[in-house]
Amino acid sequence: MPNVLVIEDDAQTLDEIVEALTDHGCAVDTAQTGREGLMLAIANAYDAIVLDRMLPGGLEGLGMLASLRSAGVVTPVLILSALSAVDERVRGLRAGGDDYLTKPFEFIELTARLDALMRRRDAPPSVQEYRAGPLQLDLLKREVTCAGRPVALLPREYRLLEYLMQNQGQVVSRTMLFEAVWDYRLDERTNVIDVHISRLRKKLDPAGSMPMIHTVRGSGYLLRAPD
């Protein structure tokens, strides 16, 4: 059972996050100030931390995060903030955050992002390939094959597939893809993700006989090996 620390000063938001994470199978500790959260994060071993950026008590979120990293704590941190501008997101990530989710948000995305952070933390450092049924992605050669057939991908298509395979079996939202594959350099309202997903599907499975990339309506996309 993953242990998660949630640092959020708004009582209603805190209760809702705790409920969502508990339903997701997590054990949750909470704090409502940066100082309290810092003490807990240093004293205990957590699998992930959810950190609100705007905190009372003289130690706001990014200051608390800087102190945490200075103390040598490397626990993955997901920053929550109502500040959605690209510059603010980048500032949060450069301060030591591992991911950044803007308010308001859907709890399914919150749990998906935490799952992704914890998988990356636990992943072996020497992963050389990803497999999903007949699909294979060789990270060293940067080659993709499907049922033994070479698949020629453009660089962005390759990065998109790599991210989907890295998170196979889990729903990834459009925002997560936007951030991971396009590095915030797109208007989130664009349909470029849908276009690339469509092209990728056709290249992986020209006949449409064994779909692997699935659309999860209202949530995002899911890659899984065909049944």
C-alpha cells in the first residue's frame, strides 16, 4: 500500500484528496502548513507527496520544497496550484517538483499522475526495452517492431509511443501527454495529440485487427496488449 503525504491548507480540498487516495488504495498522512508538512516529510518515508503551492504559516509550497530537497529527501512531489501559466509550471518543476497539476483538477488524473511518479521511482535504471504483446520498443536502438514487423516512426510519434508504453495499462490524460511529449509548447486546446494518436494507431496496426491504443472517453488514452 503506497504511503502518501498530502499538504493542503483548504480543509474541503484536503478531505476530497484524502478520500480519493484512500479509495485508490493509499495510506494518507496530512498537513495544512508548509512547516508541518516539512517535518512529516523529513521524519517519514513516503512513496509520494502531494504539495499545494500556496500555503499559510510563513513557508509556502516552493519554499517548503526547496527545504525538503536541501535536506536530501528525494520523494517524488506532485505540486498542486491554481497558477496555470507555463512559466509558473516550469518554476515549480525547477524548484524540485516532479510533476505539476493545476486546479481545478479531476481526481482520476491526480491518482494517475501519482501512479506514474511512483512507477518512475521504482523502475529499474537499466531498462532497455518496453514490450506490450506483439509490440516492442528498443530504447537503445530507438527501433519499434510490431509482430516482428519494423515500424517507422517520426521522432514525436516515437516519444509518444515511448510514454504510452512506459505507462502501459494505465490511463494517461491529454494534459500528461502534452507535458511529457510536447514540453508545454502547445496550446492545450489543439487537436495535435489526437492527430498523432490516430497516425500512431495506423502505423502500429494498419489492418485494425489488434488495437492497442484505446481512447478512454473523458479521461485520456490507454495502451495495453491485445487480448
